[in-house]
Amino acid sequence: MDSVNKSILILLHLSKIEFIMDMGVLATDKNKVTLIYNSGNSIGKQTYAYVSSSKRGILAIDSSKTNITGTQWAEIADGLGIKLSDLINQDHPDFKKEYGEKVDLDDEHDYLKILEKKPELLATPIVIVDGNFHAIESPSDFVKYIDADSADVSRNPAEEK
């Protein structure tokens, strides 16, 4: 391998390391809305429709298709001001089937494992707007968190089709 190819490989390797390091921190671009959701449930799909109709750019992270790291889940919980266990829908049939009615896991790390292995158990979609994290209980909740420049977001994105 010649020196040019070695230099290219080194640059690619360094770029990959920088990219991986950046992946540990969620994007909070002021001009974009970050949505963390699961497309496997209806509230996730509906919230995606609302966020997509915003004038702002969107970074949509579908937890059913994108691996979210433990560090990122911890950052999400911290941003929301909740425990990791609160990110999980403990009433979900899959959760109850695996862990039973009364859950007593040893530590928060156990909840990270659950989120990493079963992202469909995410309790609610999460939006990050202007660096602020918000749990979305209802798809229309998103409208409360955007500023005036996006105020013309349709309250029912299905009507736009």
C-alpha cells in the first residue's frame, strides 16, 4: 500500500472516531427538531407526522431502526429530568410478559439493557427543541413546544394529504 492510500485510511479512521464520539451526544441543533420515537406504535407514527409538518428541519431517530446507545438513553432521561425506568412503558404487554407485574430491577443499568434490546418499550416519543427535552404524551403535544416561526403547523397532519 502506498503512502497516499495509507494517509487516506488514517484520515478515514480519524473521521470515523470523531463521528463515533459525536454519536454519544444527541443532536440539539437550534434549527432542527430532534425526534426520538418508535415507528412500531401509533403515537410514534403520529408524532412523526406532526414533527415532519414543522417548518424546522427534523432529525428523526426511529428506535426500531437505529441503535440508541446507553449513553444516549441516559442523556435523554437526564434531559427529561426522569429516571431511566420512566422511559420504559412498564404496562406494555411485552414488558409484563418478560418481567411480570411487579418489577424490581437491581439498578438503572438493567433498564438501559431493556431499552437497548427492546426499543419498542419506549414509553413516549421525545422531542428536543432548542436544547429542551420533552416527552410527548399525545402527538398534538408537539405544537406546544415549537416557537412562533412554526406556528402554522397543522393540528391534524392527515388533512394535508
